[in-house]
Amino acid sequence: MPLIPNPEGASLDTENATLIAKACKMIESHSEALSLQTLAAAVELSPSYFHRLFKATTGVTPKEYATAHRSSRVRERLAGGSSITQAIYDSGFNSNGRFYESSAGILGMTPTQFRTGAAGEEIHFAIGQCSLGAILVASSKKSAWTMG
């Protein structure tokens, strides 16, 4: 039996976008990493379907989204004057070691250099347009990163 569209209700795309937005808000509101099963259950989807839908909607996996959000939080905390240790833990890293393993990729420099506004750090960048809008690509000696 074919599905009959509901002219009174939201489209499937709108419903899916709402579910993914809910999952994104959950990721952003928790400092600890949420499992795929937890996120999928919260939006009442199977983990495999949720994973595919999340990636199709956002362009990244739930884990990649959480990592990017945690990285953004640590940059904000460091720029806001938090101590390095406080910024690390407030951002959801479970240990200093975990953070320092990935700090070059997250910050492109040491946390101390980042807090001082990259004093003495040489940063190369380019700005361009892509199908999604403006894009910034930058790199330092330690890392390269992209912001859209």
C-alpha cells in the first residue's frame, strides 16, 4: 500500500531535520560523549539508521560532530581566559593527556600560544566561496584547519 502524503503535517525531510537538530542539541548540552545508542534512542530510531541519517543531514557522523563541538568549546574557554586545565575539563575532555594528544589538530599551536592570541605564531590562511557559502582555510606549523 503506497504512503499517502499528509498535507496537514510536516514533510519527512522536516521531521528528519527536527530529529537531527534534537540530537545535535543533546550532543552540545552534554560534556561527556553520548553513545550512538543513546542518541538514536532519544530520537526513536535504530542506531544504524540514525547514523546514516545524521551523516546525510549534517555531512559528518555524530562522533565527528561531537569532536568538533568539543574542540570549539575548548577554543572558546581558552580565549575567554579560563585556565588551560579548566578549559580542558569544561570542554569534555576526560584527561589532560587526551586533550594534549589532539591539541595540535584542535588549536594548531600550544594552548599557551592560543591563549595569548597566537603571539609569535605564523598562520597562513585563504578565504574563498564554496557551494555552502564562505570558507576559511588556515594552517600553522603544527596543524591545518577549516572553518565554514
